[in-house]
Amino acid sequence: MSDITNADRAGWALEALYNFVQVSKVATARDAVADLVTDLLHLAHSRGLDVHILTQQAAGAMAEELAEDAEGDMARVQDRFLELFPNDS
């Protein structure tokens, strides 16, 4: 088991999402997450990576991390998320 928690991982993703929202001006949490994932897949595809394998790998890694690692302070991450999207509670 790693010292890195799922809240740490979610916090890193939130930092990337925050920067993405500042540039893209996406209005809702659902659209922002979906658009960022889509844009990452465009980037991967343009580099010749198989996006279907990447999405399966990511889903598998998430499932493993949920099963193996501590959640950490997810409430703090969610509070920060709501600062970015206050209307998406």
C-alpha cells in the first residue's frame, strides 16, 4: 500500500481541472470532467496511443486504487471542488 491516498490523486486531478476550466470556461462539473478527459484522449490519439486501451487501463487502475489505498481527506478535496463549481452540489 502506498502513502499516496485517493484524495491525493483526486487533488492532483482537481488542479488540472481548475486550470482547464480557467482556459476553456466550461460551466458545469460534468462537462468540465468529460471535456478534459476527451481532450486528453485527443492528445493521446495524436501521439499514436490506443485510447481504448488507455481508458481500460485507467478504469482498472482506479478500481485497484479504490480497493487498495486509503481514501484520505476526500472531504477537503470535495470542498475545493465545490469552490470551482458551487452550483454543482
